[in-house]
Amino acid sequence: MTLEQIHEDELVRRLTANLTAGSEVVLGPGDDCAAVECGSRKWLRLLKTDCLIEGVHFSPDTDPMRIGWKAMARTVSDIAACGGKPGHALVTLAASAEQRLAKIEGIYAGLKRAAAEFGVTIVGGETARAPQGVFISVATDGRVRRSRLATRSGGLPGDVLFVTGKLGGSIHGKHLDFYPRLLEAAWLTRRYDIHAMMDLSDGLGTDLPRMADASGVGFALTVDALPVTDGATVGNAISDGEDYELLFAVDPAAAEDLETRWRRKFPYVPLSRIGNLTDAASGRTPLASGFSYFLDCKTGTISS
Amino acid sequence: MTLEQIHEDELVRRLTANLTAGSEVVLGPGDDCAAVECGSRKWLRLLKTDCLIEGVHFSPDTDPMRIGWKAMARTVSDIAACGGKPGHALVTLAASAEQRLAKIEGIYAGLKRAAAEFGVTIVGGETARAPQGVFISVATDGRVRRSRLATRSGGLPGDVLFVTGKLGGSIHGKHLDFYPRLLEAAWLTRRYDIHAMMDLSDGLGTDLPRMADASGVGFALTVDALPVTDGATVGNAISDGEDYELLFAVDPAAAEDLETRWRRKFPYVPLSRIGNLTDAASGRTPLASGFSYFLDCKTGTISS
């Protein structure tokens, strides 16, 4: 059996099965970040790593600055989705011998620019030779107040689902230049009891079922309510991925107040109510083929 | 200019120039680990990342278990060299679609075995598709008592240089199966004022000049005293790399007591006194071509 015959989620489940962790691991594999005790009653430490590979996540002629920015911004987006604030980063940069130094320096300049923008301190890392292409991995730590830790697993039936920004069409540029929702996530977790939250990296059609799965609930999605990027389709909004927007679930009693205050606080960032979490019994989604399932539905409410 | 035209140390210097770090970064780029404040008077947090690439650090037919063990043990060795104890690890595993699942599971089994052996908790990571081969990056955190942090930069002229174990010939197997000097380093930093310490990953001929450089001193090496692996040559001991032994510098007044107690505590681990640190003025090594420089010296004392 080869890797192309197994779904990524299933692979991760197999690899991380039987991992033993003590009680000091508050959040283990399967969420946006890991969260561990750090000897403080108030704070938890967040840990996240993320990689970008030439030929997979960017092409050989992508602007190096934007590659670097993206590599750093991706981990920041995950730390944000947990309600945290990033701290330090280690950068692994592997490249083949024929790569131009200017390209590597450009990638590093992008990493530094994003680090400065989001308050991350690059404290080390390494360079290595690769047989081909360029590989960048960024490991970032952060911290979150224990009371504000947002996970994928706390969603409850009846919760209102919100999504920030617009979805779809990221490939036309946003996937390189996105601005992680750090401020927005901090505001949300400070002011509201966010039952579940994650950043949308693989597309709503993949990520929403993951959140519902982690929470042990189902969901109903109002496709008409999806905030679609100008020029993109509903299909793009569901399937494209790399939106790096926040998907979160809150108690219906808080939803209206949250919407009102959001518009005052972040007038230029769309916030859309896109559906609800439901009883698991009312239908857990058989979304192994999530994309196509969603793509067949052009409108209306899906109970899945 | 391409990467093959620049020395790795020079590349790292260029990339990490102008990195801004606050006072909470105790140890930044250039040492075995980064060390940062963690809100404790007693403890510092250590951060380390390290990668293994198929075709560079192992071959396609290397036993997957051993690849995984090595990937984890390398970061443990760096944490040990700083006097610390490893805590959590995030594992990035990128592989091409045609890789066998059994191989990836084997690598992960090796990672888990080493993690269990050295008290590391794997708390997450990611899998990704690569255009070819296998790429593994492990990001590990740890902690060290502030008073016991060992760096590369504290060496003083006159310090005695010690090295653990035997050097050279690692390629015949040790580079995959080595056992990081975690206990030994903890004992050393608990009992002695270790002025400078690092793990030997690129070979004494490269790493000793790095330590001297970081400490702003020179060194004199007694080549006859080098502990050479059975079947290897002095040249191997200086140049091969991947020894994962400890190199450290202590005050001469402490050296004899340290040797005596070491033999009682670790009777099966050789400890060799291989030279001294010297005044920078007595000769900083022009070791851009460190390997060949060393290889020309078959015996005797090198003041470099």
C-alpha cells in the first residue's frame, strides 16, 4: 500500500495512534496546535509546525518574499485559531545546491517580514541540502490563556457557525499574501465563549466536517449564506482551500450580540453566519468524498 | 551565486543577520538550541529543530525504524548539549505519493521508540506530500535550569577540552543508532561549571573551531589523544561527523576531579582530554578548509 492510496486524515490517525501523553498535554495531535502545560495556572503553551514544499505549495517562479511570508503566516494562523499569541519560531530551510542564494535570502526576508508583523521572534533553525527544490518548515510556539483556548472539539448541537472574510479563489494570490486573523481571534476568545474554532486551510468542505467530527456533532450549512470571493463560485468557496479564515461555533444566545459588536470592531472584515451544528444523530456527514458531495449542492440547506 | 558556492556557516550568518530579538531570548541562532525566558526564575525553555532528508542523511533502503530513531535522537542530542531535558516534539513528515505506507509507519515507529526512550512526548505535527523522497523534521522543546545552561560561547583560554565516546566511522552504523548523551550532559552541568559545550554533529574539525569562534578564543588540540573508533583513522575522527558525542570545556582546576568522578559514574563511556582553549591571539584557526588542514596533521600538538 502506498501513500496515494490512503487519505491524509487516515494516515495521521494511523501514525499518531498509541501516542502516550501525560495530563500535561492539554491538546494533542488533531487540532490546529498542540497545547501543553507550562507551569503556569494562567497560561498554556501552544506548539505548531508547518511546511511549504516547492512543487506542492508554491512553484519555482513564485516570488520568494511571498513564499517566506506564507510559511510564517500559516503557523501564525493556527496559533490564532487556538486563541493564542505567537512567540518564537525556528526555521528549517532545505534547498538543492543549484538554488540561487538570492532566492533563499528572499524567502528569509519574507519570513522576517511576517515575523515582525505578527510579533514572532525567529530564534534559530537550520539550513540543509536537499536533492531538489526548496523545503521550508516553520516551528512556532505561542501562549494562550487557559480560559481562552479554542479547540475544534467543543462544538455543541445548536451552535451557530460563523466564518470570517470570504472563501474561495485563494489560488489567485491570497494564499501567498493572506493576513492571519490574529486580532480577530484574540478579540473573539476574549469576549465570547467560543465553543469551537479552527482556521480554514483545506477548504470548508473538508474542515467543517473535521470540526464536527472532533466535536461529535453534525452540521447544517446554509450554502446561500457562504461569503464567496468576487469572481469565485460556491464550489470554490467550499473546495479550494487555503482561505486562512476563521470558522467558529458559538451559543445561539451570543450570536446576535457577537455580530453587532463585530461589525463595529472590524467593519472591513466580513462575518457570515453560515449554519449550525446539529445532533450527531441528525446526520454525521459521510464526507470521505466531501468535495464532490458539496459541489453537487448549489443552494439551500444541507443537513449532513 | 548559488548555494553550492557558499559555506553553510556563512549562509546561516547572512540569513540570520538583522534578526531582532528582545532580552527574553537568552540564546539565539548559532548555538545548539535556542533558549528563551519562560516566565520562571529557575528555568529556561530550549527550542530545537532538525531535519533528515532522503538522499542526503539516509538512503532509500535505510531501515525506517532507524531513520525515525535518528530523527528524534538528533534533537535530543542538541537539547542535551545545552544541559537540558527534552519535553515535547512536533513531527513533520513529507513524502512522495509512491512511498510505501509501511515505510512511513516504520519511520514513525522509530520516532516513537526514541521519544519513549528519552522522555519526549510527541504532541503533533503534520504530514505533507513531497515531489520525491522523504523529508522528516522534528521540532523539540525542552527545559534547562538557568544556572546550568551550557552554550558554545563561554569557553576561556586555558580551559581543558574533553570529548565523550569515540570519534569517526559513524557512517558504519552509529549515525543511525547513536544514543544521545542526555544523562552524561545532565550530570556534567549539575556537578561542574561547564564553560562551553556542544554536540559533535559535523565532526571535530568543523565543530571545535565553531566553539572556539563562538567563545572568541583559539585552541590547541592533542591529536594523539583523540579517541578514535576501532577501525577508523584519526582523519575519520576529525572529519567524518555525526558522532553525536559531547565536546566541552572546563576550568583546568576542575579537570582532574571531573575525570575521576566520570570514570566512577560512567565506567563504560570513554572521556578523553583532547587539548585546551587558548588566547585568541595565540592563533585563531583559519579553518575555512578545516578538514584538509586537520587531515594533514598526523600527530602532535596543533596550535591553531
